Amino acid sequence: MSSVAVPARPIAGRLRLPRASAWTRLISPLVLVAIWQVASSTGLLSERLLASPVTVLHTAVDLIQDGTLTSALTVSLQRAALGFLIGAVFGIGLALVAGLSRVGEHIVDPILQMLRTLPFYGLIPLFILWFGIGELPKIVLVAFGVAIPLYLNTFAGIRDVDQKLAELARVQRLGWFALVRHIVLPGALPQTLVGLRQSLGVAWLALIVAEQINADAGLGYLINNAREFLRTDVIVVGLLVYSVLGLITDALVRLIERRALTWRRGFLAQ
């Protein structure tokens, strides 16, 4: 009796995961907030240690109405945006130098590999001595935090570009700028976007640290001032704003990934 061979189904087809509604991702955070509120209402969690969600919500509304939160957010966004722009230019620029040249790699990469292990707090005393206590050290600290992840990922993306594409570029006699524009940058784009997501997350962490440097405005100043008066509700509001900003920027990069990398469908996207 002959048997009929059944063609194997693709692995992605056999292992396809069910798609859950995006709203289901809100269940665990809402449960956590409910437990937090119950603990506060029953006295298990002291308001002095951590304000209840209801108190935090009322405080957020008050801070928005009197303009305090809006003013602090505006200042922090300006610092983050300028620091990110500077860091992105340096990170991607240095990655191109190191990724496209062995000499550039030997010059740039060892320095960047050493710098990436330095903690933010360790740099603050030097930045104060070099740049004073104004806005510049805060912006430089954010730029430093942004540049490192972008450099590492863009450099890796450049080195992962298919060698056959580079050979094709030489056959077509593409110039250096055409090679970078049409071969290198598109090939490194997936890794660069990964670095972009990481650098945005680090940017907000660096901003929190930076705004501890003699700040007189911004979300960090708002949190520090609240700490002096044991206002845990204001502290939580400031931290939540940082978290929301991080989620928003990460969502924007993921949107860019979906638009720019439509040609690269992953396993979970099927």
C-alpha cells in the first residue's frame, strides 16, 4: 500500500500565534492600579510612603490646571529634543566613519566601547566642571546617552550589509555617496531603528539624571522639589509623565519601522 507524502508546512505557518486584542495589554496594568488603590484605601499602604491612584490623579489635574506640569514638560521636552538631535548626529556619523573604514574603526570603536560602560552619574561632576551648571551639561548628558546605542546598532548594521551588494555597487561604478545612500543606509536601516528605540529610552533616563544638576525648571526639578516636601503624589505624577513620554516615542519608532520595513515581514507579523 503506497503512502502519499504530505508536504511539510512552513514553520511560521505551524507556529503562528493567535492575535490578541491590543486592549488585553491593559488588563495587567489596570489590575495593578486596582490593587494599589485597595491597599491605600485599607491603610495597608501609607499615603506618606506612596499616594493612592486617586490622589495622584487629582494632583495631576491640579498641576495641569495651574500650568505647573505643562511648563515643566515643555522645558524637559526641549532638553530631550536638542540632546537627541545632537546625539543622533554624532552616533550615526561615527558609525559611518567606523563602519565604512577599517582605519576609522580602529580610531573610533575603541573609544566608543570604553565610553559606553561609563555610568551617567559618574559623568556629572566632569560635565559640571567643563560646562558649568546651566543647560549645556544637561543637553550633553542626553546626547551622550543617545549617541552610544545609535552608534553600536548602526555600526553593526553597516557591517551586516551583504557583501554581494557592495560588489554590485562596484560593478555599477557607484560613487561613495551613492554607495552609502543606496546600499549601506538601506541595509543598515533595521539595526539603526533598533538603536533608535534604545536611544530614545536611554534619552529619558539620561534626562532624569541630567535634571538633577542644579535644575530650576523641568520634570526633574518638579520631582526634586516634591521630594523635599514628601509629596509622593507629585513624584509619581512626574515619573508617570516620563513613562508616557517613553511609550509615545517608542510607539512612533515602531510605526516608522512598520512603514519603512514593509519588505521584511517577521514571524510574528504573519
